[in-house]
Amino acid sequence: MQYLQAALFALGVVLVLVAYSQYIRRTGDWGGVLRFWRRGMSLSVTEFKIQRAGLMIMILAVVVRFVSVLFQW
């Protein structure tokens, strides 16, 4: 179960980094990535979907970790 949690989290991070690298390649705007919490980044539809998928997979990894600790698997 620990390997599943680590793999899911790593996959999520990779997907988010792929989305941001596509954004940088498309716009050349490093500042937008460094200030991602602001509304300065205008992601394309594909970049947005990849980013959200990565975030959801990272959240799933946290849920798996929580469940494994809760039930002591």
C-alpha cells in the first residue's frame, strides 16, 4: 500500500510538471509558473485538464495514505 501511495503521488507531480512545461513552452512565461496561485496563468484546455488530473491523483494518494493509516494495512 505504501508503494501505491508513493507511485500515485509521483505520477500526480509528474502530470502537474508536464502541464507547466507545456505552458512554458507555449508562452515562454516562467513568471506565471512561479506565481501559479495568482490568476496570471492562462492554461490551454489540454494543460488545464492535465494539471487537474495531476492534482486529483495527488489528492487520491493522500486519501490512500489516510485510509492505510486508519485501517493499519
